[in-house]
Amino acid sequence: MPSLPQSCDVLVVGGGNAGFSAAIASAQAGAKKVVIIDKCPEDWAGGNSYFTAGAMRTVHDGLSDLLSVVNNCDDATAKIIDLDPYTREDFSKDMARICLGRSDPHLSKILIDDSNGAIKWLARNGIRFQLSFNRQAYMVNGRYKFWGGMALKTQDGGKGLIEDHKRAAARHGVQVFYSTAATRLNRDPISGAVISVDVEHASRSFTINAGATILAAGGFEANPRMRSQYLGPGWDLASVRGTPYNTGDLFEIAMRDVSAKQAGNWSGCHSTAWDANAPANSGDRAVSNEFTKSGYPLGVMINADGLRFVDEGVDMRNFTYAKFGRAILQQPQGIAFQVWDSRTIPWLRDEEYRDAVVEKLRGNTIEELADRCSEKGMQNRSTFIQTFGDYNAAVYKHREENPNIKWDPAIKDGMSTQSSSSGLALAKSNWALPIDKAPFIAVKVTGGVTFTFGGLAVNPETAAVISSTSMNEVPGLFCVGEMLGALFYDNYPGGSGLTSGAVFGRRAGTAAAELARRLDVKAKENLIVIRRKASHISLGSPLFMCVISTSSFPTYTFSHPGCRIRHRLRMARLITRYEQSHRLIHLLPTSNHATVLQYHAPHRRAQRSGAPGAFLGGDDGAAIAWVDGAVIAGTKGVVLDHLDWAGEAGEGFAEDGVSEASVADIGPAHVVDSGVDGSSGGR
């Protein structure tokens, strides 16, 4: 594993789907050095994306539009597939309906318009897609009927998605560093641009200088304090469906350091029905998404008091599963029991309900099933039994009035509990079959939080972060994935989260690379200025130097009467941005030979020798100068990696006469790529 770099063109904080998408897009757009850091250890790589089923919602023109990106559909299978087009209008209506009309219209439009292109871009990068036969289609009358507007998933779900992203990143030269937590965003004091990020790695503090920084560190779903604070009382007890490392640190850091504007539904989240026996504080990487229990449209859900509490058939499953977790948590004890009989048990997905991954409570009668559920937290056995009596009676009454309706799980079939003469206070609007044919099974579930909806405000075109004080973009800072706010409210259309990560990650990565390119062009212009200045230096004139971005090791020789200075330095990143990127550093000679000051990075100290004069160097990136023996503050934020000084005889560093000087603490380091060995002067 290479050592942690001190500089890069684009720094991505977070290594899930959005982070990898941003990093790869940056590399493809020309960024020469792209780095991903993630505070999790490598064996937790992938963030929440790892724990998904890999479903991605996209606009498409029907089966023919998707066949080019999938690897699991031969010609014979294609002939028995019913898959309607999913248009921009369809996606837009679903976003408006599911998110209560609150989604930012500009963000929503970009998500929808870019979705198809983003999927095909991911496929070109090596992401393996498949038709989601197991999750989004039912075999009805010998044909696969896709439903809910979603048809694609990644091979091997979130696990496969992250493995494919890692391979693509490696091919593009993207470096990934785990166990590396961001702790501070550093800004240029003049331009306000984010120019570096302080991090903790291997129990040490470092600073990474970057042309652009992209925040992709997930929401606050694994932080019980923030869940309780923003989602409401009781949410500190919710089970965490995914990574334990999404704790909202970057939200608080961004708000503290750059006054990032908050946006979106901070009291909302994706929360689904989750195995009550799953680990409470994180997902299980071996079981992953299989703890999800989304078969409730095929049966009913009963709370600990023995009552139904949601309309299990109100909509297609992928439009309700992200909000029903909240409904479960609001029940007594935060639990519920999903129940089916022999009619629908065979329709349950094996990946979620096979014996190896879930505890099934069994009974040959509803009374026996009530006993089993009572052993697991059911508080009112008699109400449980009565609920099924009332439910079955309502189902049969509806069937008597509507004998021609056929049960079809691939559409909203209208098979309900409501009839003209009777009905339940809480309907089941679709797929309402009686539950009276043995054997019966029940599964105990709770609410599992997946990701939070609140985030940061961005420019929808580039995902650049907006400042809450200026209401303008924070230069050099972008935000994607779960950290992007104002897209989802109350609920979300299933599969649109991963699509959002790819769409806005791609946009942010491209914009970040362009910013880095502009800085590099400015650096080359500055190099010309330096050479021009260096060609006619005279005593008493300022000697100009500038920290520039280059991968080479340029050597400049500046001559003064009585003193020849060879300045060799490796530059890593422009210290300033845009018009500030040409800020100059001054060497102010005051006599026939200059005082020299050498910066020793490993030892954080300065040394001087020679006659009085001034040279700008510094500790921890601070700029300082010696003038007649006094340390004075200079321009903040300058780091000189390596200085070699060669003077005339007797004028370099000498063993005798070299004294250490304390250096004023002027400001935080604004990192450069070192490679400095810390050797002293006198070369």
C-alpha cells in the first residue's frame, strides 16, 4: 500500500457508489491524480452501497434499450418478457407522487434526464448489470412480468457493485486509502476556496492539499444521537441496516468550516422492514441485504397488540418499502409480524425468506401461530386471532362482489378488503387474498434505517456546495450521494438512490477535474512569470518565488552579489485559487548576502545562517521571514517542500553558527506532496 499522499488534483471523501463514480469521472475528465479516502477499514469498504440489492431506476425505452447492458438474458428468455418502457414522464410522476411534490425540481430533472446515460456509462466502466428477475418480476401465465418501473440491478447486488467500482478505479489510476478520516476543511483566506483537508490516518494527523474536494461520506444513519435529534424520539433505537461508519461527521465539519447550507428533509429517511434478529448497530456483510423483509404485499403485518397498522397493498412494493420501516418503529416495542399462508408462501423471495437467513414462526392454525408469536413479543393473542377473522371476512365479501378480478402481484390488481356492504377501517387495497389455508408462517421484523434524506444544498448542475452565508458556491467543494440534500422527501422511488449517486457523482467528478485543470493552466502561466522575474534580479530588488503545481522537479538559480542560491522544490498544488493562484512570495535582501532559512518538514523547525536578511519559509505551512534577526509573520498558507541552498565559500549552512529558531504559529498547513528527507543544509 503506498503512503498517504499529501496532494492530489481531486480528493473524494467517501468510497461508496457515489464516491467511486465521482473519482472515476474525474480521472476520465483528465484529473491526473485522484484520491479516495474513507474512514472505514478496508474490510468495510463500500459504504451503504455494499448493503444494497444493487437496484437502479432509470428511464428506458423498453427491453430493447436494456439488453445491451445486461448479461443474464438470452434470446429465448427475451421472448417471454413483458417490460414496458419507463419514460421521463413516468419517472417524474413517481418522484412527485412518492416525494410529496417536495423534491427540488432542478435536481429531480437532472436525476431523471441523466439516468439512462449514467447507467450506460457505468456499464462502460465495467459495472455488470442484470435484469432483476428475482426482485422486480413475477412469472405470470408463463411470462416474466416486470413491475414498478424498475428492471435493473447489479450482478451480486451491492457487493458486486463495489467490487466492479474498485476494479474500474484501479484501471483509472485512482488511489484509495482506508482508515483515513477527514477532520477539517481548510480554506484559502482570500478566495474562500477549499484548498486542503485535514485527516487522521494511522493515529497521526496529516493534511491533503487538493485542487477540488468531493464529499461523499454518506448520511447520519449510524449516529444514534443525530437520528434522535433529527428524525425524532425513538430513532436512537432503530436498527442500522448498513455500514456503522456513516455517522454524519462530514455534515458537521462542512457546516463548521465552510458554513455549508443545509437542505432537504432532515427528519426523513429510508427505513425498511428489517429482520428483528439482525445486528442492531450495523449490517452483516455476509448476509447483507438479505435481512430486508419486503414480502408484506403478499400477506399482512400485525403489531404487538395484534392489529394491522398499514395498508400493505397501497402501492407497488418498491414505492412503500422505504417508508414502512418508520411505521413499524412507531408500533409498540418497535416490532411487527409479517404473516402468510400456503397460498403466498411460495411467492416469497428465497434470498430474504429462506430458512438459513430468517427465523420462521410456524403454525397449522392461526391459533397456533398466535402462540408462537406470543413467545416472541406478541402482547394480545385474542386480538391477533380476531384481526385475521375480520380480515378474511372482508376479503371474501369483496370477492363475492367482484368474481372476475384475478390476483396478479405484477400489477395493482384491485383485489381488496373493501366492498359496498362492508370493509375494514384500514384497507388492504391490492393483492388481498384470504389468510386461512395452512400452514401459516410469521416473521418478526423491526425498522431498519438505510439512509437519511437531509443533506447539503448544491448547485444541481455540478453538485458544488452552497454557502449558507453568501448563498454562493464554496469554491473547490462538491457534495454527492447521501450527503446531497433536497432530492428525497418522506419516501423515495426504489432504486433511485444508487442512480442519484452515479448521476451527481459523475457531474461532480467532471466539474472537479475541470477545476483542477484550470488551476494547472494557471500554474504553468506562473512558471513563465517566475522565469521572467529570475532573469533580471538585482541587489535591492525583491526576489519573487511562487508555489506552483507540477509533477517535475524544476530547479531555479537566482544570483546575488556574494551569494548564489539554488532553489529546488517539488510543488504539489496551487496554494491559492483562480486569480489568487499567482500570489508571490518575497525574498527581501538587505545586505550583500542574504540570510537563508531552511524548512525541515519532519522536524517542524527552521534554521538560519548568514547576515541579516529575509526569507519566507515556515512551520506547519505558515509563512515567516527573518528581518535583522527577528521572526515576523508573512503570507499565510505557504509550504515549501524542499530547499537546497548552495552559497559561495563559507556562506552556506555551517556546523558552527547554525542556530535553531522558534517559528511563530501563524496558521494551519496547506499541504504539498513532500518526499522530503529532512536533511539539513550545508550542501
